[in-house]
Amino acid sequence: MQVAVLGGSGFVGTRLMEKWVLGGTHEVRAIVRSPYSLARMARFALPSWKQADIFDAASLAEAVRGCDAMVHAIVGDAAQIVAAAQAAVEACKTAGVRRLVYLSSASVHGQNPPAGTNDATPLKDDQPNDYNNAKVRAERALREASGVEVCILRPGIVYGPRCQWFGGLPRALHSKQAFLVEGGHGLCNHIYVDNLIHAIELGLTHARATEGAFYVADSTCMTWREFYQPLAQALGFDVSDFRDVPAASVPARSLRDRVAWAKQVPASRMILPMFSRRLKDAVKAGLERYTAPPIASGFVLPHPPSPSADYEISQLHTCATRLPMDRAVEVLGYAPPIGASEGLDRSARWLAGLWVTAPPAKK
């Protein structure tokens, strides 16, 4: 197949390009927003690449024309997530791309979903985390689309060499800033990156891959404490060296956020034009001053802050639910080729080698 890949410079996309280009699995066409994005991918001697605005359906359609399928693996903020999904499905329809494999997230159910949550559980877009809500809205846009076969995959914590979960770990351990929330005894719904690529390959070819969304994961599930143990050991530490921090509560919406939300209310849209420009500018200036961070004092010596967890990490580290991947196994025949212990061992060996070649800077 000729497959257009969006997000090829990211963690998942880089590994996918590595496996497919070097292994000859598919003919790959990398779609990039800027030629600078090709820096990491260029080492694979790409057979084809195109530059396009991934948020503009017409531009993207020209870039993917002639491809059989598209893999959508981009990252972005909440607005970009929704806009990119909408543009992708429209581009596929216009260009005649038959199938779109979209990487959503298990976070559509929240970072700590209720017991009994599965692929059929109704989704909500009023969660405290904007990323979760954006993925929910992106999925809705894709499900409502017609004229394109859409496969939606929902991976959890995607890990492996070069992943964001491990890159900063050595420095955090050496500076005593590594932490686990409430001991890290919550469940980590994890998936090794090669297992996710296996699921993507099924999504491209399986006849039933368009039958709803599929949660995909490793065959076993560990606690966060167990998840980080082999990484800590590879660096000469132990999981007991992680500091124990309390969970954060649900973040209260800031005054600025509340004002931004109020502007979306129909009644507010009717009332706001009635106020003078000078009054609105004065209110805006007051908000800027009220919400600005405090100025750092020159009389206080800098010191490393105590580690703390935000709400998202708190929910992840205290997760009590292992999400089931029964549908992926039964419908797609999904069978993770790499065990979690092997995936973590590969990650640990990479991380240990990286730390030897790039030691921490001396103060």
C-alpha cells in the first residue's frame, strides 16, 4: 500500500517510518508542515514526501492524492486536534484515499476511568482536561463523516526508546525530583510503541477495522511503580528513590477561563456589544494584571522546587481501572508481538546508554 503518514516526526511516527521504510512494509509518503520536520525522517532515505497545511483540507488533499490510506498521528493543542481530524477526513474524501487510521487516545474516557469502562462506554466532552475533550470531539467528527473508511485506535501510555515518559527520568532521579503520586500503585494502561504499530497495520488492512473504536494495549498491565522499576534500575537507582507526592485536586477554572467561557454563551454575545470599547479594554487590562504571575524577588535565593503532580498525572498514577481490549483481540485479531517486560528492557537499555553519553551538566 502507499500510505500517507501525518506526524512522522513525532515519537510514534518516527518509529513507524523506521519500521516501514527499512522493512519495506508499505510505500510511505511523509506529509510535513515544514521541511524542517524532515530532519529526523531524512535518515531513512524517504521515497516520497509532501509539504501541506494539515489544517487545510484542500492543501492536504493535494499532498495525499494517489495514496491508498492515511495514518494520522499528529500532536497538538485542543483546537488543533479537532481541526486536523476534520481536515484529514475531508482531504481523504477529496483525494480518493480509501482508509484513514486515526490515533485517538484512551484518555477519551479520562485518565482514571470508572470501573467497567470499555470501548462502548459513552464519551463526554466536559472533562477537566481539554486534551480529553478535544479527542472526544475529533472522534465524533470522524464517526459522522461519510465516504471514507475510518479506523479509530485508542492507545493508552505509549512508551519505548525516545518516548516522553522516560527522556527526563535520569536528570529527575539525580536531582531527586522523580516522583510517584501516592506511591504509584495505580494501574498504567500502557502499550509498547511496536505493539501500537502492529495495531495500525491491522487498522490499514482488516475488513472490520472500521467497526467502532478500539482500545489497544500490552498483553499485561503494570502499576506505575512496576512500570518505572526497570528504568530506575538501569540508571543505578531503585523505585524507592522516587519521592511520594499527594494527588492534586480538580483544578478550579481561572477567572480568565471563566470569562472566555462566558463569551461563548448566546446571552453574553447579545449583551457584550452594549458596553463601550473603553470599558471592555479596562476590564481586559484588569484581568491581565489580576491573572499575571507574581514578579520574582531578587532577595530570594533560587532553590529547586519540591516535586508536585498536576491533576492529569495524579489521575494517571492513581488509576484503578484496567481498560479491556477484548474488541481489538476478537474483531481485529490484535495480538501484541512484544511483551511489556521486553519493551521496558529495550527502553531501559536505550536510556542507560543515552545517560552514559550525555551526563548531567556540572553546576
